[in-house]
Amino acid sequence: MSQQAGDGRSHLAHFAPSNPWIIAIVATLATFMEVLDTSIANVSLPHIAGNLGASVTDSTWVLTSYLVANAVVLPATAFLTAVLGRRRYYLISVAVFTVSSLLCGIAPNLESLVLFRLLQGLGGGGLQPLTQAVLVDTFPPRLRGMGMAVYGMTVVVAPVIGPTLGGWITDNYSWRWIFLINVPIGIGALLLNSRFLLDPPFLRRRLGADRWRGDFIGLGLLALGLGCLQLGLDLGEREDWFSSPWITAAAVTAVAALIAGVVWSLRRKDPMVDLRVLRDRNLALACLHMFVFGGVLYGTTALLPLMLQTEFGYTAMQSGMALSPGGLVVAVLMPFVGFLVTRVDPRWMILFGVATISGSLLQMGSFSPDVDFHTVVLARMLQGLGLAFIFVPINTIAYGTVAAADRNAASSVVNIARNMGGSIGIGLISTFIARGTQTHRAMLSTHIDPFDPATRHAATAIRNGLLPQVGDPQQAALMAHAVLDKQLQHQAGLLAYLDQFKLLAVAFLVLIPIVLLMRSRRAGHVELTVE
């Protein structure tokens, strides 16, 4: 057996032509910007709509097109890596992402901006799994936890600071700069990666005349299914879900295409999306874990700032500042967790993180209408503590028993699971908030009776306060009832948000049995667990 074949089957193969830390920093540079772009435009949509002469509703396609393109390209990552080589595909992805960012920054209308965002998503979609595979291959097992810490800081911190950075850039400069800042960073990433990034010798590559002949049917089915699923989840609540014919069509297409794609890929000898890597128990359980983790991470990242702005009157900048300390906690703790994961059973660290995050979510679910900024920040920081103790250990376990030649496929599957979990989490939370607000309003309105002394007293007090400004007693009385109705809506909305935090806290505890089913010893000695 050749040395290369032996390396390809080894669980411990790694390749670091330069200092691993230099490769880690260089590889995550463009990926950080790509992940940042999933959330940086959220707070800028009203400015984009106004500047381009479109409605705010139509401007949401700026977000949707990017996420759909990401979902479509993820299944193809392992195949494109095998065909082109990891280094070449990575450089192509960075180049496409950089050029499309420039085009987004100079887009003359909404239609062209959506098109360029679609191109940007296609270019950036492969960067997350590529970077993760690079770091897994670059660091030896005893240091792999530190590599995952670097990657964790990229994909966990970036979505948190995205809205804050986007709001600051939009308020002080122009929304166009949220895309244009990618250009110099992308150029720098291209130059550095072309210098330091090389393909490892154990990376499989398709050669010969059939280089581009592959399982395009399986890839097409999975890409179609993931794209339709992302589209339906992102726009479902806005279109009232299955009352919309095209949302129904997207959902049916997603289910049919995903089932057909999975069956087709499992029956192929050499599929583009190799789902057979999920026969590794740790990897399969890690993907299930990442699915739930993504739902909670992206769900709360969307839920908390929205609640602060709609129910507590925070500005976009203030809500971003409330989230930022949590991201700082993750960034500070990740290296420590990466060091600790080689000395402590990763499963115990994950269980600690699960308990911590559930506790923080329960704390958020108990917020009162007069909660102060300090309490919000502390709750988010507690959640950041839990995130740091989950992300690094779960990724270390996931790749610990995966052969080096299968890491690209494994990385694609892990990232698909996390992204789909996030999309489903955000979609369900948006729906539950809307429906929960209606339910709580109906319940609270039963206590609003014009003949009830407390209601009459409150309405009279508000009317008397408005009377000096209005001058007309009847008009003041009508305005008083409108104020009461607004307070009722506000309380119903707040209760709906608090319900979702409690629901997420309970749902996250589902991860405990998943963790206990994993095989694990110390990450630095994971080879002892290979059967």
C-alpha cells in the first residue's frame, strides 16, 4: 500500500506546509467576511429600499437571495473540491465573493442588487466548509481543538457583530459600504491564501477525461431541495405560509427533492454529496447536534435584537451593543476551550455548555417590561459562555474519527446541518411570535372591559393627561382608548417573545441524550476510540 493511500485512510493525517497558526488566520479571513454578510445587511434594509426606490418588503430579497445561494452551493462543495482541488476552489470562491461584493456596492437598482447578492452567495457558500476542512487538516489531533476555536470565533462571532457593524456603517456612511468593505479584505485574502494555502497530499482529486463527469442528478436534487427549503422558510411568515400557493409549491418541491436526492446519492458508487460519511456515529450525532445548535444560535441572534427594538424601544445600534458583549465572551473563551478540550472529555464540556445556554434562555424568558440594559447584556454574555463550551468540543468530536480523505464531505454535511437548523429556527420563531402575539392579545383583551373599574380608571387617567394637549374631551377619550390598545398589543408581543425564549431553553435540553450517545475520549487521543 502506498504512503498516500495510507495517509488517506488515517484518522490522524494532517498537512501544515507553513505555521498552522498563519494558515488558520489566513484561511478564516475571507470566511469571517462571508459569515458577517449573512447578517450585516439586516438593519440596513430600510435605507436600501429608500435609496433604490423599493419597498422594505421587496428589499428582503437582498437577504433571501444570499441565503438561498448559500444553501444551493453547500452540497456541491465536496465535489468541487475534489475536481478543482481545495486551494483552487477556495481562491475561486474568494474571487467571486470579492467581485460580487464590489458589484453589490455599486448596484443601481434593487433587481441588480438581488442578482449580485445571489452571485455573492454562490461565491461565499463554500468558504465555511472549506475553511473548516483546512483547519482540521492543518492541525494535528493534539492541537485540533485550537483550530476549531479559531473557526468557532469566525462563524459564531461574525453573525453577532454583523447587525451592530451594519447599523454603524449605514448611520455614519452609506449602506453601500457594508458590501464595499469586503473588497480590500477579499483582495488581501486572495494574496495571502495563494501564498500559504496548499492542497494536502491525501486529498482526493478527480483526474482524467471524466473530471467533470459526476452525479449531477443527485447534486441537483439536493441543491434544489435545500434552495426551496431556504426560500420557503425565509419568506413563509411574510406570505402567510401555506395560504400562499408558491410557498406550498416550494415546500412540496423541497421535501420531494431532498428525499429523492438522499436516496439517489446513497445508491451511487461515487456521489457528489457523499452522505455515507454519516455512517460514522460521532459525525452523524454531531450533525444532529449542529442542527439544533444552529436553530438556537441564529434564532436567538435574530430574536433578541428584534425584541429589544420592538418591545423595549432600543435603536438598532443599542440592540447591537446589547449583543456584542456576548460575542466578545465567545472570542475570549474560544482559545481557552480549545486548549481545555485536549485535557477534558469534550462531552462534559458540551453538557456544561448546554446547561449554561438553557439557563441563559430561561433568564431571557423571564425579562420584565422594565428590564435594564445591564441585565440584558449579562444574559447574553452567559449565553456566549455556553456557546464557547459547545462549538469547539462538538467539532473536535465530529472529525475525530473521520478519515482524512472524507473530511471535505464531512465538513459540507456539518455546515449544511447548522445552516438548515438556523433557517428552520428563524422561520419557526417568526411564526410562533406572530401567532403567539395574537393568542396573548385575545387572552388579555378579555380583561379589558369598559365597565371594569380598573379599566375605566386607567382610561380616565390617560384622557385627563391628554386633555390639555387636545382640548376636546371626546377626542381625548378616543385617544385614551387607542393608548390602552397599544399597551395591550405591546404586552401581548412581549409575552410572545418570552414564550419563545422558554421554548428554546427546553428544546436545547434535547441535546443532552445526543451528547451522551457520542464516543469520546480526550481530543488529543481520539485515535483510541476508533473501532
